[in-house]
Amino acid sequence: MTPSPIAGTGNPDALPPHAPLPLYYNTEAEHQAFLRRIFDSTAADYDRIEAVLAFGTGPSYRRDALKQAGLMAGAQVLDVGIGTGLVAREALKLIGSTGKLTGVDPSVGMMGQVRLPGVELIQGVAEALPRPDASCDFVSMGYAMRHISDVAAAFSEFHRVLRPGGRVVVLEITKPEGRIATALLKGYMRAVVPLIARVVGRRSDTSELWRYYWDTIEACIPPERVMQALGAAGFSDVRRHASLGVFSAYTGRKPESTADEVR
């Protein structure tokens, strides 16, 4: 079985994580061009600003989320949207010397910042993973779901590359349910964070990246739709683990067999 193609804008079965954001792009082609530019150009600043902000997504949170999702020593891991390696770094601590981690990302600039010995890096997208069927035990995606084109296609690819019994975790930032909490987070992400980015970052467009982050959070499909998409892709035991009403860890398991899937 070959990887599924990237969903185009005319695909009736596609599930975009959010509607187009005219402030940044209008068409899918413009979307892809914007993402390549913004992530490649700001890659050198990314870890520095994330460390300064410590916005609840630090090493301990990532490590705990991976552990809760079932990541164990010796696992073969595929980290989709590896970025600069923030999630991968914690995964390596859990899988140990007997495990192996492969990272996939469309941004060459981001992957150029990965400093993790032994990690294989491959340029690619979530909707068409450049990996064989049933080739890994665990798939992770850290805060990248909002930046892909088709959530349904990506989740189907996660299911395809996992071995039976394999597990998936998708980490995301979710818009709070209350209006006050939403307003506070919006002000923080669209005003405070870009200000910090301008002070700490070395690139002028780093602040644009963090404003874009909030806009994708605000427009993103709700948690229930994410869980439905994981179930539709074939995952069982689909759950959402929420922290502080903002951080979501979606988990699921690829059934051992067709009979297991039916149950």
C-alpha cells in the first residue's frame, strides 16, 4: 500500500484544521508557501522563545504526555512535524538506547535546528508520510495539527504506518471554553508573545509566527471533531487528556486485528 496523496482543496472528504486565514493566505497554495516561509525563516529563534515563555508545554509536560500515551523503552517512534525536536527530545529519554526515532517535517529550516544524535530526519508531510506500512510502534505529533492541510488524511496515514497495537498521541493547544479565559489567552498570544518574540528573537517575522499561532488556535476544529477523526481513521480507545483547559493530548490505539477493531 502506498501513502495517500495530499488532499487538495477540492477533496470532499478533506478535513482542514481550520478555514483559510486571509490575514496570512487565501488559497491552499498560498497556505503552503506561507508555512514554508514562516517556519524556515524563524527556526533559529523557535527554541529560544519557547524556553523564555515556558507556556506550560515544557519538557516535563511533553514527557508526561508521551508516557501517558503508552510510549515505552525500545519503541520505534515516528515524530510527525518534528520541528526543532522538542517532543522528540523527551521521547528519546523514554525509548532509551534500544528504541529508534524518525522525524518527519516539511520545513528544512526547522529540521536544521534538531540536535539529536541518532535521529533520522526526513522531509515530508503528515498527509503522505514517506514511511512503509506498519513500520513503527508509536506516532507523535506535537502542536503541528493546526498547520497541516487535511486532518483526516493525516490520521489515516498515522494508522497506516503503525503496527497493530501501536499508539498515537497528538498534542495541541485548544481554545478555552469560557469567554474570559479565551480573551485572556488571545491577548497573551497576540500581544504579549509577539512582543517577547521581538525582544528575544533575531528575525522580524518571528512575532508574526506567534500571532499566527493564536489565530490558528482560535479557528481550529473543536476537540470532539479531532476525536471523531481519529476514530474514523480506525483508532480505538480514543481519548482526550486536557490540562488547564488549554492543553490537549489526544490518544488512540491501532487495533491488533479486525475483530479487535469491531469490538
